[in-house]
Amino acid sequence: MDHTTYVPTVTWLTMWVALYLPDPMECAFPYGHAVFFFAVCQQLAPAASWPATILFALGTCLYSVASQSLWMHGPAAFWLCSALYFMTRPDSDHDRWRLAAGLALGLAVLTRPTTAFFAVATWVALLVQRQWRGVLWLTLGGVIPAIVLFHYNWVNFGSVFLGGYEVDSRAESPPFWLSLSGLLIAPSRGVLVYSPALLLALPGAWMIFRSGNRLWPSSRGILLAWLAASAATLLFFARWHDWRGGWCYGPRFLCETMPILCLLFAMAFTRLRSQWQRQSAVALVVLSVSVHLVGIFGYGAYEAWQLRHNLPDQGRCLFALKDTQIEAHARGLIHQLTGIGKDVR
């Protein structure tokens, strides 16, 4: 499919967001992933390209977290979106696209090692499909970034795989049920609270499972593999000693799952037939974007709220329905705009 009509428009939109919203230098690189994501949607779910891309770029933690500070989530998501684009092109079986996908995945792992779930999942998907030539080129593409990462870890930390994470304390890991439910539904950390439009990712995933090869014959294997990688990422951080992710707005540990989750939203959106269903989905996108706009522009409340909730309770306070992070940032934004209420800074 020819994307020449759409890509300049998306590029202009993302550049506008980067220039006119907070921290333009930090926005500039992360928002490159929106262009690749839009191109993926145009290939797999064209009818939902715009709502899904708006959700992806402005209604997830990639906006309120990755674009606002020098986290590695933004660059990692950029490389993942690049790889997903290369792997879902109509001519993705060409050697050059497999090589490019391998390089992008390797750079994603070099940027943020936990993206290895997606690299391994892609490799396994090609292996299961017996695409031996694709496996070879994918592997070759990732060799140089892997060598750089292993060498860096070995020289600086004395371990090829653990790197700087070897010194982290894991003596008191929280209960699995606490961290898993917290990452999903905690009022002050859950992904479905901060991006409620991702509720549609659930029927989107079901569509991939039950469709066989009818809807996306050339991409279904990769989509299933990345869905499994997202689940592995969720479970990994649910077992992490600090599932909260430190001082941040929303579930930053799940930033790298946003490309596939927002794509699942797009797939579910295309199957909505009635007008009220589509309007409800758009309303969820608007709500998601609003939550993250509040997170950015209500930043005056950030430090005070973090200090109030920096408790040795393994994150249980994040389940409280009173004084949630979103509420605190909303109060801060209202005070900043109107002067009404207590100054939370």
C-alpha cells in the first residue's frame, strides 16, 4: 500500500506536537514512532489508523512519560515500531526487510534490554513458520547491537546479561497478585486506568486468535508472537521488586507494549459496526488523551504527590481511590489555570 498521502500529514502532526507542547527536544525523537505506527495501521487496520495513532501518540504513557524526560522508553518504542513495520509490510519476506527488522530489534534491546521479549518472539515466530532464510537475515541484523550490548555489560558490570540491574535488591518482592493487578487496574498506576481505550485491545487479541489466517494471513504469526511478548513483559515486571517503576506518571514499565496493544485497539475498532460503538471507542480515546494531558500540564503536583505516596507498603497505596495521581495532577492543573484550590507545588 502506498503511504505517500498519509505519512507527510502524520509527520507534520507529530512535529507540531513536538514543537508546541512541553519539552520539544525530548519530544522530537520519541514521536518518530508515531509515523511508523501509522504506517503499520494503514497496512493492517486502515479504517482505524487515525484514532489508533492518536491513542498511541497522545493517550498512553509514551506521551506523559517517554516524551517528557530522558527515559529510554521513547527510543525503544521507536525501534519496536520500526521493526513491526518491516515485519508486516506486504513484501516483508524480502531479505532487506528481515535484515532491517533484525537491526531495529537489536537496537531496541541495546536501548532497553527488556525488549528482548519482542526480539525473541519475532525470531521464534519465523522459526515456527520455517522461514529459515528470514531467521538468518533477522539474526544477522541483530548481531552488531548484541555484540555492543554484551561487551558494554561485561566491561562495566562483569556480566554479559545482567548489566547494571545485578545490584538491584530483590529480597522483598511484592506478592504477584498485588503487582499484576496494580499494573493493570490500580487507580494510580494501572494501564487500563491511564489508557482506558486499551480495553478494546482484549477483543482485538481475541480476533487474532480466532481469525486463523483469514484476516491477516502474512502477519498473524508476528502479531501472536508480539502479543505473547507483551504478556511476558507484563509478567516480568509483575515479578520485579519495584513494579511501580519509581517516580513516574502511570505504568511506565509497560511503554514498550503500547505498539502492539494500540494495534489491537485498531483491529477491534475496525469491527465496530454501529455508530454508538464507534463513538464510544472515540470517547475512550479522548478520555485517554485527557488523562495524559493532565499528567503533563498538571506537573506542578508531581513531586508533592510522589512524596505522599513514597511509602514502604510495596505499592498498596496506589490502589487508594482517594488522592489518586490523576486527581492530584488535575487539581494542580486547575489551580495553575484558575488559581482556585490549594497550591500543590
